[in-house]
Amino acid sequence: MGMVMSFTAVTAAEAEKAAADPDWARDLLWEDGRRFAYLDKAWAGLDHLFGAAGLGVRLMVEETIDEDGTLEIRGPQEVAATAELLGRTPFTALAHHFDGAAMTAAAVYPSSLWEDGDDAIAYLNGHYQGLADFFRAAATAKAAVIAHFSY
């Protein structure tokens, strides 16, 4: 499976309960009908491109609510700010910073993927579009988001 990342939209009440009960939050992530964005292994490549472009979008989980360090809650204000940044940034602005050989040399996870050139760019683009759509919808709903990192 490897290291993968996803984001799940939740209400403010659900975010509060999740912060108090991370095990409950884990179950909530996979409920049918939930709006989510699954980044698979594209998270590291996107994170690299965000940094290279100076975008200011944060993917990595930092302030976790669980002992494993895999869950983080992002409030509606951060969700809205992320949606705004992604909404005004076309993928072409990120793709300009793609350098498969440099990403492989820098050990951007999964390093075996980046030298596939156009296929790697298409992979990143597909996940970027899904991420942007997810954050736009979550911001419109004034939702909070649970970021989930799995390894």
C-alpha cells in the first residue's frame, strides 16, 4: 500500500467529536456518502510542487489528534483559505516546476514514479484536480476537514 493521504469533509460538531475521540474519527473517514479526496501517493509530489511554486498550501499532517500522528483536523477557515489558493492556481502553474530527475534525486516519495515524465504529470494533475474540487466543495459547505495520513 505505501504511504497515502486523504481528506474527509466533516461538520464542526463532527470535528469537535473527532478531536476528543480519534478512534471514532477513523471510523468516520470511511462512512458511505462522505465527501473526500484521496491523494494516493501523489501527496508528496504535489507537496513538492506546492513548495517549488511558493503556493503556501499545506498537505502534510502536523498538529495531530492521535498518538500515531496520522490524523489532523483543519477548521473551516483553513479549508476556505486552501480552496481559494487552489482555485486560483491552475495545474499548469505547478507543472512548470516539475522535474522528474530532480524529484527522484531529492527522494520525493515515491521516487520511482517521477521519471515517468508525462505519465507522472498526468497522475499529479488528476489528483490535483480532485483535491481542488474537494476543497472548493468543503469550503462552500463551511466544513472542517480531517486530514489522514496512512503508512
